[in-house]
Amino acid sequence: MAKRLSNPTGSVLVAIDMSKHRQEILIERPEGGRRRRMTVMAAKPDYDRLVDDLVAIGRPIVVGFEATGNYHRTLAHRLLTAGFELRLISSVALARTREALHNGWDSSRNRGPSGAA
């Protein structure tokens, strides 16, 4: 069984979708409001800019990402050395969540022409 960790109170959550050449980033503040989106290229100057942007927030940061091949390793190392808290998210958990959100059975969509289920 996986160890369950809670997030520090008031922490900013950062989700990273990893790929070979670029990372899509979503930043969500605990008070809600509009989420911030960013695209970061897989290069040291962009990783340094991301770290600078996250440090400028001035609050605890929790970063979650899926380990995709080896693409995550350099960014994970950069974020870890900057002192951020990292969370690896299971590929299986992501797939099951995606399926539950987008491919689940919906009785209102599966009705016949007469409206009967």
C-alpha cells in the first residue's frame, strides 16, 4: 500500500504534463480563482525560469507529475534541488481517473429513440 501524504496547509499545487520536448504546467492556488497555465520547453533556461516563477509565489509548493519515460528526470532534479516538494503520480491512477471522468457510463446519453434506457 502506498504511503499517504497530505499537502501542507495553504500550499500551491502545480501539475506537470511531461513530454519529450515541452511540459504543460497548471498552477492552482489554494484560495481558488483562475488557474495559471504555462508551457515550458525541456531546456535548462526554461526550467530555471519556472523555478524563479514558483519561488516568487512565496508559499509552499507541491508539484505533481507522471514519470514519463526518462523525460521527467531533469526537471524533477531541478525542482528538488530548488527545495520543492514533489509527488509522482501513477500512470495507472491517471488512466483510471481519466476513464472515470470521460468514459464512464452516462444513462442520459445511452437512451434509445423512445427515451427508454
